[in-house]
Amino acid sequence: MQSSSAQVTMQSQNRKRAPAWTEREVLDLIAVWGDESVLSELRSKRRNAKTFQKISKAMMDRGYSRDATQCHVKLQELRQMYQKTKESNGCSMTEPQTCHFYTELHAILGGTATTIPPLSVDSDDGALCHA
């Protein structure tokens, strides 16, 4: 008979972790998130499960396999990373900080809704550009 800790270990080994997000995939996720209709839905609703399903569908349309929960968690991580960087830059005694995707995130999180230009990813080089 196996101990309960051995059973837990076996159960966790049986579950596959989702592959890590590639840089290109994160840029595409940010582009989907930056769409005005998605931003509007996220701002106007308290329960966003359907919006994250929509984001997941848009990612699938771009060739990725991410469910709504994975998209939600990744967007939360990106938002937190941006907020921490922005807060550390608010301290005048420290060197200006940046984080990966800061420019793209600032276009979504740092401006007002009416001044955020739509974002798209150039399919040739993966660069994020304002449409």
C-alpha cells in the first residue's frame, strides 16, 4: 500500500504542465488583450469568464492552444509585472526600471482608454505595432 505522499506525488506527475509561453505567444496575447472590444468588456463586467474564453479563441485562431484560465493567469502575471515596474519607477531615488514587454503593456495599462492605439503583431518579424 502506498503512502498518501507517494499518491500525491504520482498524481502531480500524471498531470502535464502547459508548455511555457513563448515571447511570440505573449506578444500575440498582448495584441488580443489590447483590442478595444476586449478591453471594453474587461472594464465593464465583473465576471469575465466569457471574455477570457473569447481571448482563448482568438489565441487558437492565431495557432496557439491556450485555455481561458491560462490566458487569464498570464494576463494577471503581466499586469502585476507592469505594476511593480511602474511603482518602482515612482521612487525618485532609484534608477528607472523596465520589464519585458513594458512598452506594449504601457500602451494598454498606462494610458486612458480613449488614447490606446490598437495593437497588432507583424507576422514577419513578430514586432508589435500600432495599427
